[in-house]
Amino acid sequence: MRASDQPTTHLCADVVVVGAGPAGTAAAIELRRAGRSVVVIDKAVFPRDKCCGDGLTTLALRELEHLGLDPGDVADWFDVAGAALRSPSGREVVVPLPSTGKYSAVAPRLQLDDALVQLARKHGADVRDGHGFHGLVEHSDHVTVSADGLGIDTRFVVAADGMWSPVRKALGVNESGYLGEWHGFRQYGRNVTGPAAEQLYVWFEPDLLPGYAWSFPLPGGRVNIGFGVLRDGRRKGQEMKELWIDLLQRPHIVDALGQDFELEDRHTAWPIPARVDEAVLASGRVLFVGDAAMATDVMTGEGIGQALLTGRLAAEALTAAGATRPDDAARLYRANVHHHLVADHRMSLALGSVLTKPWGARGAIRVVASSGSWGRRNFARWMFEDEPRALLLTPGRWHRRFLGRPGAYA
């Protein structure tokens, strides 16, 4: 029997989290640590795949460490030691990451998200996967959430339900026609015999700018390979398919992957929302996190770290505000998101406007290629850790070791 065919079960919880991806599970774990009762609903049944590049930046790794996730619980976790970059002119340079902890890794979302769901359950969250959100009714002192076979009375809702958030739509605060700032395309591949079996690659191809192609290594000679482009209306679906075939035939990409490389399954695509400075972050007793808060890094397209962070910040705001102060919770959450992400977002916009131009990408890689080992190592750290980008704009975030802080899981 499907969940939607079952009689409605009535529940009560301090917080309902809609969406069991990284943002939702991070919020649930933090709320349980603070002693709050939590029900998490998601229309999917886990484990489920999520179209993504699978890359974990230093921010994502620090947040996962904070939550207590053991990388050993993700079967195909792959630690990255550095990156190989290719400029639009063909110049290639390898930049190593520091060895003091983890600064970058690759983890398939099929496994990572399921591990986070299990971790949330371990902390006592009532995770109801296979229960899709239907709607909500706002009352003066609580919210009633309806889902497949469920009716839940709650003080607050954390909407971690993606870019086209059904919760945001139900509240009437959605942005009609919004398609995201970027568009990502991904496929898995196997039989990698070239250096891409161990090395992360980023290719700044002239015809992708602003954008880039990537190959992220996974165990057993597999990779997550794809490309991301600015959604500017110039490229159509058929052109994208043809571009994908052409990319995989370019000599430098063939050399990286090896002659025996084969694609797996089908090529999938997803939109990338990157407008956290303009997003609706709260409405009444509802806080929006992750893609529902449009919190993706506008320069790199990475969103897992931002999802985890916003989930944690939402939980902290709800805990600090208490059970009956929705205005305080919303105000605190907006302030913390602005503190942690908006300055980074604006700095990334400025840097991205340079790096997405051929002369900017060529110049940056030329400088890195001519720098010594210290310069290369710290450039790679700057790529994968967004905190150093915006410290000049956010002096409140300065700390003694921001230039020498070890990576996650050190």
C-alpha cells in the first residue's frame, strides 16, 4: 500500500522538516541535539540518487564533520589531493591541496544523502521518506502540515525542498518562471585508465565560458563527469547534447580519461539556484534552506556545503528563539545567513565575472603556473574553501588561523 493510500496519521512535533537532503538532515540533526522533536518528510524513498557533481568542498566537509558523519559510512567516498586545471588557451597546471586534513572529496549523492538520513534517524529524528508534502495551514501559534498519509501539527517548518520548493509555492512566495543562474549536466563513467582515475580535473573550455567541465574521481576507475554553464538563453537542449558528445572527444579529455573509458547510464541535468542575496529566507513560521534558499556558490556551482550550513543555521535560529517567537527566529536566521553567505556570494560574483572571461581564466592559471609550491597549494585551498574569499568584507569572521586552519577530519 502506498503512503498516500493509507489512513491519515496525526502527529505533533516541535519542527517539521520538508526534504531529507543535506540541508534538511543537517537541520534535523542539530534540532535533535538541542532536544527538539523533529519529523522529516520526503516524497522519495531513500536511498535515492540526486543529479549533482558529487564534489565536496572544504565547507561541506567541515559541516559533515560537525554533524558527526563518518566518511567510512559512504562506500564510494574519494578524498581529493589536488586539482588539474586547464585554461582556455590549453595551459595546464596541477595544484595540490594541503595535507593537514581533508579539503576536498567526492561522494555520490545516492550514498551520501542516505548516510545523512541514517544519521538523522540515529539522533532520534522521525524520518518519513515516501511521504510527499501536500500543503500547510498557518494558525496563530502553530502550523499544520499535510503529507501522504500524515497530518502534523508543529511550531515551525524548515523547507529543505529544493529550488522549486512546494512549501514556498504553498505560501505564495515563490518566484514565477525562475530557472536558476546555472545549468549542470552530469554522467558517470567507468574504465578510467588515464590520470583522471586519481586526479580531479577542471577544464575551462573556450566554448563553455562562463562555465567549465569537470571530471571527479571515484573508486574503482569510475568518475563523475559533466559541465556547468550560465543560463543565458543562448544554448538549447539539442545543442547541449551535441556539445556533450563533442567534449568527450577532445584529445586532452580523452588523454585524461584513457582510451577504454565508457559512459554509464544516461546523461542528466539540473538547475543551479545561486541568488541567496535576493532569496526569501523566511515567511511566518517557515525557514527556507539549501536550494530553497537559492544558496549555491555562484562562482563554482557547489551547493552541498551551503545546504548543510543553512540547515544548521536554521536549527540554531529556531533553538535560540524558542517555541513561540517566530519573528525572532526569522530575524536571527536572516542575519546569520547574511553573515556567513551573502558577503561570500558578492565576492564570488566579482571574482566569477573575471574568471568566466577567457582572459581572466587564462591569466589566473598563468599566475598559478608561475607561482611556487606555496602559491599553488594555497590557490587550491582558495578554490575549495570559500571562507578566505570574503574575509575582507566580513571582519567579524576573522580568526587567528583563517590562513593556516587545518582541513576537516584533521
